[in-house]
Amino acid sequence: MKKVPLKKLKVDLEEIGLCMENQERFEIDFYLDKETGEVIVVAGEILRRVEEGDLSTEDLPGWQKDEVKKAEDILFSNPERYERIPEKPSYEGYELMVEFAESVKDEILKEKLWIALDGKGAFRRFKNVLLNYPDYRERWFKFKRQRLDAEVVEWLESIGISPQE
């Protein structure tokens, strides 16, 4: 089977990664324009109402009229041009924190991170512990960014896109 070459496209890996981490998809949703590499943000309410054909633009301000047009383009006019950016399940973020904690050499910090990861509110406690360890906090951000960038690249390749440097 012949492998189809990936389309090179300039995209913002960090922006796409932030969209993937966003769990509030009822309020807002994110799409990648596969022609321009732009991330399109559309209110969930607008998407739902456009999809149901239940939206009159007469009383909307100009910026919302533009959003309605974009939603219509995404849903009906050019759906092949857009790809919904998937959200990452929150358990993957938790697993990433566990993996980072396992890599920590400082035994005192490692113990604090394990305590922070136990139970509800783990995300906030984990971040709070790292506030007192600026070097490890920077390592965490770098670790997380590298993993997220790799996931974004994997997703892009799955939809036929190679990120352009």
C-alpha cells in the first residue's frame, strides 16, 4: 500500500495543545482550518443553533454574525476543510503528572508530589507544590509541553498534516 504524503502546514502546536486540554466543550469548541492552519474558536451555542437551523442573525452584533458564518462554513459549506480539535481526557493529564513525579530525583519533593496526587484536587495541589521548587516547575512545564507537542503532531499526522517549522 502506497503511503500518501502529508500536507505541510504552518500551525501553532502550543495553541492546538491548549485547545486539546480544554475540557469545556459545551461552551466553546475548536476547529483546525486544514487550508490555513488557523485555529477557529466557535461558541457551542452558535454551533448548536446553526446545526438545528434555529438562528436568525438579524439581532446579533457583527462579531457574532461572523461567528455564525464560520459555523455554517464548518458544518455545512466546507466541512472537509475543518477538523474538530479533540479534547484530551483529564485522566491523561493526571497520568502525566504521575509520570513526572516518578522521574523526580529529590526524595522530599517526590514525596510531596505523591501526597498532592492523592484524591480530589490533585491538579491544583500538584501545581502548588511545584511553586516552591522553581527549577522543577520549569522542568514540569518543559516535560508537559514536549508531551503535548508530540500528541499534537501525532493527531495532525492522523489527519494528513505535517507541521511546518
